[in-house]
Amino acid sequence: MTGIAKARLALTTRAMLALSVGALIAVGAPTPAFAAPLGSTDKVRAEVADHAGDLRKFYAARENRPLWISATGEVFPAVDRLLERLDSAQFDALDPKTLKRLRTGEVRRDLDRALRGKPSDIAEADVAMSRLFVDYVRAMRAAPRAQMIYESQALAPAIPTAEAVLQAAAKAPSLEEHVAQMGWMHPLYAPLRDAMATPGFTEQRRATIWDNLQRVRALPATPADRYVLVDAAAARLTMYEHGKPVDSMKVVVGRPDAATPQMAGFIRYAIVNPYWNVPPDLVQKTIAKGYLKGGAKWLKANGYEVLSDYGDDAKLIDPKSVDWKAVAAGAPGPYVRQRPGGPNFMGKVKYEFPNAQGIYLHDTPERALLARDQRQLSNGCVRLEDADRLGRWLLGRSVARIPAGKEQRLDLPTLVPVYITYLTAAPDAKGTIAFRSDVYGRDNMTRLAARDGVSGAAGSPR
């Protein structure tokens, strides 16, 4: 019988004994010796204070009440969930040394001793569970993760202090749910982690899940009260509030030869009626070839202007002065931008999170692309199904109602993080794992060993 089952049995036994004692007292019979209290709440708290050690600040803030065990030795259900997680911690890409440190044998023995209801045993077991939990959470947050470009380290996952780990657990509406849903990780993590530990998937599927766990580990547990998540594999954008998705829309993302990078930034402002500064590679591939076919008339019809630079004081350049044949052959080209309105690739608005990669979220006049199932079709930026709806969420106002004309900047009331990831396996609304095409070829397709649950070097299953 496991320590947890013993705890349940011990609790039931004590309850039955208490009823018997109550009946004896009612008829005036002497109280038997075995009915004496095994320990009081005050005694348990005093013992917790003595055993807390480096966790004393956390326990003192909760008046030294145990977190995992009651004052009578009852083991709470969250313990079951945590032990299950620890027993399969190899799926969290932890290295062998850390896995050895997280073995549960000793704490199970502590829990067994706590069944007797002795205050010192209860305190020792509870503090031991807390230490093991802290060690596990901190190790998970430091585990290997996929590469992501962070505008600021404030956007990257951080390793919390021991006190922060325990405070988050203690404040959760349900400690059991906090552990079961791995509340110290992004909400997408636990369903993938559970799938990794579930029989029935092929080795290839399990390798895909493994790769995507690394991508989710690159996301903070709670990026902000409000944030945007773009999944380039699903070509979908989701808006989150307080850790829950509140809205979603289709997007068009980069082609395989112009893949949208995994990155994170702060959306700072919207540009309404935007110019489009044409990237250098597209000046070569599109603008130069267009000019050679249609001349200056082609540039004018498509709203293109040739400039001295992209600064506020940029001067117009006569396109006839440019050697377009050389540009088409690979020579550095001029600065080119597309005027607002009409065929402008940005549509009505773009949302900026400044980055060296030149990636942003924007409206699009090419609506037919959004009707496709595979929407990896852009030059790298993220084209929005409903740019105005996103604007109302970000800005609290409609950008569609702003008249066409001059380019206009609208600062967000509060910076909103945006994370662009790539999930070829992710939980869906049905509670299952949806697998998607690896159009960017980023899945390693690492083979798993026939024996489940064995991890090799950190970051890869074998």
C-alpha cells in the first residue's frame, strides 16, 4: 500500500475512533488511552517552525501551517499529483543528476511516518515535500528550451525563488489543480507533458511532442495579464487575458523560405495608414523585376516611391537614375516604400514591436490567402484576419474608423507582449493533441527508445 493510501486509511481510522470516543463520553464511560489527541494544531505549527530552515519565511507568512499535510496527518491529494509528476520527470528534459536528486523514496518514507500524527513527523514530511517541489519547479524552469529571440530578458522565462514557488502554490484556488496543471509553466505545457507520458503514440509522434515541449518551455508561465501568442505552425493568433484565451483569429505567416522566426517583443504602438518600407531582398526580387517589365508607370500604379533613406527627411529619387538590372542581379538596391492605401501590403494598420528582424503584425488586402488551410505564405510578417478586432483589444478603439490619408501613430495604453512560436503538436479544444505539418522543417524527429520514459542527454529523448 502506498504512503498516500495509508494516509487515507489512517484518517478514516482516526475518524472512526473519534466517533467511538464520543459515544463513550456520552454515557459517562472513561476515555480510553488510544483516544488521546495525537497532536494539536499549535504543536504542529511549532514543529513546522523548527523544521522550516531555509523555507522559514514562507511558512512564517502562513503562520507555520503545513502546505501538503493536515495537522492530523492527512495527506492532501496534491501530494499524489506531485509524486506522479516527479516519478515521470524525465519527460521534462531534466539531466540525470537532477533526476537523481528528485527521487521520491525518502519523502515517501517521511509521509509514511507522518501517518502516525506525531507533530514532528508531520512537520518534517511537509517541509520535505515543499523542498522537493521547489527543486522540481526551479529545475523545470531551467530545463533546455527552444531558441527564441527575446527583445528583452523581461520576456524570457525566469527561475523563481523558492519563496515565489511556494507562494504561488499556496495562493492557487486548488493546490491539487495547480500541481496537476503544472501552474508554474505555460498553460500549453501540461497537456503536452501528459501526452508524452501516455502510451499509444508512435515514436515519431512522441518525438514531435518532445520537440514542442521545448518550444513551450521558451514561454513564461504567465507572460502578463494580457498578451498575444502567434503559432506559426497553426497560422493562428490568440489573445490571452489572465492566463486564459479570450479571442483567436487566422493569420498568414512566412513561407518556408522566409520563415517567421520564434521571437518575443512588446507591442508598443499601431501605425494607421502605414507606408510599407520594402525589405532589401524584395527590392531585388520584386521591385527591380517589376520596374524592368513596366518602368516608372509600374512603380506609380503600385504606389511605390524610391527614396534616399527611410528617415523622416528622406528625399524622393528619380527611379530612372537606378541601375535596376544590377539590382535584379544582386547589387544593393535603393530604399523603396509603398504609399498608404490602395494595394499597400500593410492594409489599414500595422502593430509594431520593434525588432531587428523587421517582423510585425499587420492588415492585408490579400484576403484570399486567409481562406487557405496552409497559410505559410508571407514574406515573414504576420498578416491578420481581422486587424481592427485586434486593434480594439489592444487600443480600446477601432482603427477602421480612422479616415484614410496621412500615416498616424497610436501608442498602446500599456505595452502588450507578443510571442511567436511554432507548435507542430499542441492541445486542442477537444482535449486531444493536434499534430500539424512541419512546414519549416524544425522538428528534429528524434527517435525514442523502445523502452518508454528513458531520457538521454538533456534536451532529447532516446
